[in-house]
Amino acid sequence: MEALVAALKRMGKFAGAGAALATLCVAVGALRTIALLLSGRHLTPLEADDARALAIYVGSFIAAGALFGLLRPILKGRVGIIVGCMLAGIVVMLGVGFAEAGGVRALDGALWVILPVFGMVFGAALAYGFLRMS
């Protein structure tokens, strides 16, 4: 029972980190939108599909963090961190793909290959940055 509680705490901690990273990414997008509006460009108003896509986007970061937290005890050392970040990157990129395409069924065969590859690359880049800082 203690192992389960510890795993749930880890998952919550890393899911929170995923939410923080998603918030940072959304904030960057909001700043870019403000810059566009200040430059005189006109954008279409937000719609329900935009809110759904944003929820999927943020949810994928949270799910990726929870997955990393769940697997953290078996992801030892530098290689473990890189592998964990690559797995989390796959979750995030598939979430972004689902959000952009309009759902799981809307993804074509090539995207099921391309998105995980991009996720591994972005995850490895995140791990590289994290490991350089620590």
C-alpha cells in the first residue's frame, strides 16, 4: 500500500510539473497572439474547437508528467531521464496531433509514425537541457 501511495504522490508531482510546462507554453502562445494583435493583425475569434484543442494540449502535458512520475523509479541515471523524457515527449506529441487533427480517428498512418519520432526528439532535447542545468 505504501508503494502505491508513493507512486501516486510521484505521479501527482510530475503531473504538476507537466501542467507548469504546459502553462509556460500556452503563455508563450498568448504573448505571440498579443504581439500579433498589437501589430495590427486581425485574428479569428476563439471557438469551442479551440478550447477543446487547448484542453487536450494541456492534458497531454499532464499525462506525460504523470507517466514520467510513474516510471521514475525504474529510470535510473542520465539514460533513464533521457528515456523517460522521450516517452513523455511521445505522449505530448500524440496529444498535440489529436488536438490538431480533430481526434484519434483523424490521424492518418504517417502521423502515427512522425509524431512519436518528433516526440522522442523533443523529449531528448528537454532531457539534454535538464541534464545540463543539473
